[in-house]
Amino acid sequence: MEIILKQDVQNLGFKDDVVKVKNGYGRNFLIPQGLAALATPSAKKVLAENLKQRAFKEAKLVADAKTIADVLKGLDIKIAAKSGGDKLFGSINNADIAVALEKAGHVIDRKFISCGMIKRLGKYTANIRLHREVIVELNFEVVSDNNN
């Protein structure tokens, strides 16, 4: 039996894949759970049209993400933090980087930024995922904010 997956199914396939499964598995589990639909000729045509339209939208999203990535690579971000020597009082994380980017005029959700916990002054790199296919490395520096 051929079916079209409506969601990702572990060990079977990803959303919108057309896969062959045993009749009982498809009829008794996948279709009633809403994980799949029967792959009739008309359903395959609808799927092909949806994928074609989605591909066009995806291409535009990827192009927009790449232009933003080029802008982010050129930024010089400095994050000021209180420190004693070269150790920070507290830490710098992805939320702090998101705030620094917002001050620079780029609103990026903190869940798409990964940098770990930074506890010392110095230069670091954060990965920013703008799209599933576009990940940019942002170089930034943590500097002392002490008013001595």
C-alpha cells in the first residue's frame, strides 16, 4: 500500500514522502492516527503541486536569509559585562547576544542563537540559524564594563 505521510514518522520517512507500507500498518495505524493519507493518483497530483509552490517560497526565504547573513557577518558586536580581572560576574548567553543584535538593528529570536555560557572576557563566535539551510557565524567580543 502506498501512502503519503502527513507528519514525520520515525524509521519510515518525513512529511510529504510517498512510502510503501504493509496494508495493515497503513490501514490500522498510520491513517487512523492522522499520520498518513492514502496515495491516490489525485492525492499525488495535489502533493506535487504543493511541493512545487513550497519550493518557490523556500527559494525566496533562503535568498532573504543569505542577505541577512551577509549583513550579520559585517557587524562588530561588543557586549559589556561587569568583571573582576578577566572573569565575569555572571555570564553571557544567547539572550544577551539577541539584545546586542537588537541594538544594532537586527531582531533575531534568541532560540536561533547558540553560543553556550560565556564566563570570561574575550572574543567568541556564536552560530545563528536564519533558515534550515542558512547558518551564519557571528564574531563578537565580551568587554569589561567596570567603572573604576
